[in-house]
Amino acid sequence: MPTAAKTDDVIIIGGGPVGLCLALQLAGHGLSIRVIEKEQGIEEDLRASTFHPPTMDMLAPSGVTDELIADGLPCPTWQIRLHPSGDRAVFDLSVLSDHTAYPFRLQCEQWKLARALHRRVAALPNVQVMFGADAQDIAQDDTGVTVTVEIGGERQTFRAPYLAGCDGARSVVRKSLGLEFTGLTYPETTLLATTLFPFEDYLEGLSNVSYCWRDRGGNFSLLKVPGRWRVSIYPEEGLSIEEQITPEALNASLQEIIPRSEPYEVMERRPYRVHMRIVSNYRAGRVLLAGDAAHLNSPSGGMGLNGGLHDAFELARALAAVLIDGADDSRLDLYDRRRRPIARDEILAQADRNRARMRERDPEKRRELLAGLQAITSDRVRMRDYLYKSSMLDGLKRAAAID
């Protein structure tokens, strides 16, 4: 039998960066928060690594941004290039200095953000983070939401006026609501590997974030994090993922980037499928969704994690308005109106365009695409406008104007 329900102001399912960010923001308003996470702790696995300028602006008041910068790599430029010729379009984020305190991309592993957030919420008396807690039953009524959780072989029940589902792509919360996750899964599986090899010593003018077309028709990306490069390899058609994820196959793929007499040392490797999906509403009664539980997109452009964190800040404002300021419950609908269209029309659509551009295989069309990008980067006004949008500043401005 479950234990008697314990009451909080907000229950958050999912203790990743989005859930912990939401918890920190809500706790700052004095609300009592419970975070329920199925995993035993924060996992140091291969996930997102790019932080855009407005995200760092948002995280700065908590001190998280300074910590991430100290543990990461500020990247003043990013580029799209032809390989091996090295022809490239280089985007200089310094043109955004009038719009953000952080005119650069930051390369830093997602788990470092999660740890920084967890340290802060763990020190607060009004936040309870439960790792190894499996949310199994979620039910809502006119006054609140009840969650039954299995932890340590025992079942406990918790209750709060509102619940936030921040539990990722396989969201238990979304599934419990029966919400359709519309969209598609791209046909290809991407291979991600990390290596200590110093690509910057062999590829002239390489940025820490570089998206590359290979001369024989494929493409890859190089994203540097402290101490290593993350290489996204788009697999050959006609071969299984099992065949291409082996150390030998990954070495062969890396040899095509920079041939060398000795094999590459691959530190980590994993395949992942890429999706473009979104729910029809971020709110279902007293339950709200944020991050990957609400929307999934191609990682091209590094907008997924950033968009989820932007969700968390907007959702925290909405919940605080209702629970602290006494706003009508309909205030929560504004969260959906501000975030879902931006995810659909900005994040998902832009990530899809980025993916389509890099999947282009025709050499002449690639040259045309590169020439168009170089025309943008040669004009600082056009480059500023382009980066204002691709760095997610425009979407946030548009969202803030929605009422």
C-alpha cells in the first residue's frame, strides 16, 4: 500500500537540467518543490553541449553561467565548411554584443549544467530531490495532482496543486496524459564519438563548432568540449548501425576526416535517432510539459537543450503568478501560447532546415549554399540579423510579446 500523500506546491517529474532549472526558479519564489527522477543520479553521458547567448543571460543571476564558462569553452565563432578544401563561412557572434552579455556560444557538457543546478537546489530547504524514484501513476482532479512513486521497493504518494513533466523524450507524464506526440523520426541514425585527437592542429581556421560537408558526399560535425572533440558522423547508406558503431568502423570514419598512420582513440560512442515532434498543447489541466517531454528536434544548431531551459524559465513565471501572485489559473495558458509556437515555428523548423542543408550531397548546390552563407558573413548587418535569429534571441523576443 502507498504511504499517505505528502503535499508540495509543485511536483516536477524529471531531474535533468530542465527539471532542476525549473525547481531552482520556483524555489526562488519560496515555493515548496519536489523533484522526482528515475535515475540514481546525474549521468555523465553524451548529450547536449552547446549553450546559446540568451540561455547564459538567463542563468547568470544564479551564478550558473560563470561556473559553466569556467568549466567550458567560449566559442566566439562557428562555421560551415567544405572538407578537405577548407572553404568556409565563419559566423562571428561578437555582432550580438548589443543584445547579450555573452556574445558567444559556450561548449560545455550538459551534465555539468545539471550538477551545477543540483548543487544549488540541494542546498535549499524548500526543494526535495528524489533520485531512484520511479513515477508510476499520475492522476489529477479539480484541486491538484497525485503521483505514486516507487522508491527503494516501497510505494509513496505525493500531491501538489500542479505538476510539471520534464522527463524527456520518453516522458511518462506525456504518456499518462495520452497526448499525441506528432511529427516524424528522420530515417538516418547519427553516430556520436569523442576523441582526444587535436583536429584544430590539422584543419586551418577550424572553429570549436564546425559543420562540415565531405567532398565525397557525406557530412560530419566537430564540436569541441574541454579536453576532447565530439564528432557527429552521418552513416553510410546500406550498412547497419551495428556495423558502423564498432571501434574499427568509427576509426575508418575518422580516418576519412584526417588520415593518420595510427588508429584514433575513441573515448565514448553512441548512436542516436533524430526526431521532429511536438505535443498539441503544453498544458493539460494541472499538468504542464517542458523540454523534450514537449518537443524534440534535430540537434543541428544546438537548440534542443536551450529551448527546454527557456521553457523552464517561462513556466516558472507562469506558476509563480498563479501560486504566489494569485493570478487566475488561465495564466498557465500563456505559457503554452508563448513557448509552443516558438518551438514549432522557430526551433523545430530551423533545426530541420539546418539538417537539410548539411544533408545536401550535390556539389554544385553545396557551393551555392556556401556562397550564400559567405555573403551573409561578409556583411555585419546581415550576419547580426542571421545570428539574432539562429542564437534564439529573436524567438524569445517574439514570445515575450505574446499575451
